[in-house]
Amino acid sequence: MPGAIARNPHEGTRSEYLAQYVFSALGTSVPVPHPEDTGIDLYCTLCEEIGSRLVVKNYYLVQVKSNNEPIEYNGEETVKWLFSHNYPFFICVINKKEHKFELYQTLALAILGQKTNIKKVTLIPQDKENFNFSPTYIENPEIELFLGKPIVSLSIFEIENKEIRNKIKLTLKSWIEVDQENINLKGTGCYRVPESWETNKPIQPLKIVGNFKDILINPDAKQRFDDLFFRLLSQLVNQLAAERNIEKYNILLNFIINFLKRHSWTDSYGIRILQFCVNSANKYLGIPGQLNILRK
């Protein structure tokens, strides 16, 4: 009706205002207009003070909630969207009555992103006894992911304290960088996660978890793994050619040729860059022959 708005959505918007207030103290924070809201409320960065300027260092995404209730993502396409993020994704819970700000990590999304059988994901911004980051062997199509204790927890007004603000920056930066590393490693089946952590403190020592069979089950993950491997080989080719280390280059070249003979490879940027690097290096080093990876 004219002159009125829906109460509950308005309360949710007020939570977003408070969340943006905190995140804008750490860097930039851009709210998504409600007509364009697809599940991300804030696009944020961390900024580092260098002289009189703020330099952008890290990018991350935030969904804001007014309570710790479970967040459900139903349906195959919705789950794919959740797993497809290329930047760290955090859940922020704002308690307006207590002026409390809590932030929860979602590292498990990158770890589970290679699975093909998941139809529903429920994120629960709550702690759980014996919480761990080893959900890679889950085969249930409907899963619940407890997010553990908050990585950041403070009164909204505390963000104006410079010492506290810098402490929160360091904490959030450590989580963003580990999450981004795992996102970049999608397709390798190997990830780094904290052994433990404390709220408002940078991540404790990391351990490795993984499930390599997910690479074989998911064709997209297998393609990403192959592409990553070809790029690594390309870098080695360039390095040995630049050093004119003929002996080591020939060993690497023989490995590449024998490895590539085992399969018929589909077209990809990784294959094309490897082919280009090998052929350029052969010409530079005076080695006869050209590599033709893509076969009909």
C-alpha cells in the first residue's frame, strides 16, 4: 500500500546498514541494490594505509543476516552458484538489540566445490562440538555445514577503536588469503585449513585436507587440474630455456612428450600455452621438432 513498507525486509536492510558501517572501516564496502540482490549483500575489500592513501589488498563477498538461523540453498543450480564463487564468501550476523557484529567463514565451500551429487547445502552460523574442516568424503546429497565459532566478534561501536580495527583487519586478512588460496586450488583435490582458531585472532597453524577422487568424478575439476598442470610445465619450460640448461630441458621435454602420448587432449588455454612454450623453446635452443598436442 502507498506510504508503507514491509516490516521484516526493512529490518533486514537495517542490519545491512550496520554491517556496511563495520566493513567500511576496514576498506571499501559496496551494497547490492535490492532489485539486484542474488544472495550477496556486500562487495568488500580490505585496505592498507600507505601514507595518506588506502590501497586495496583483498576482495571478498558478504551475506548479512539478522540471526544465526540456518541458511538453506536448495536445488542443483543454486548449489552450483554457491560453489562457483571466485572470491572468499562470509556470513555476517548483526544483532541490533545488542549492537553485536559476528562474522563466519565458509572455507568448506571451496573444499566441497568439486562434488557433483550435492542438491542442498545448509550453512549454519553456529559452533559445533568437535568442529573440523574435513567434509570432503561426504556423499549425502543434502549436507549441513556448521561454520564454527565466529572468526570476528565485537560490538559495532568498537570498530572505531584503531587498535581493535587493526586487529580485526589482520584476522580477516588471514582468513581471506587462505580461502582465496583454496578457491585457486579448486581441481587439485588438496586444500589448506586451520588446525584451530580463536575469534578475533589470525589463523593458527594450517593442515592439509583433500579427497583426490573428486577430481576424477567431476569432469570440470579434471579439466581445471589438467590446465593447472600444463601451466606449471610451461613455466618450467620457460625457466630452463631462459637458463639454456639443455640437459635438464631435454629431460623435461621427454617427460612432456611421453606424458602427452597417453591421452587425446581437449582444447584449453593450458594446452595451447604449453605447446607455444615448448615450440618457442625448441626454436630458441636449436632443438629440431615441433609439438602438436591437439590431435583429431
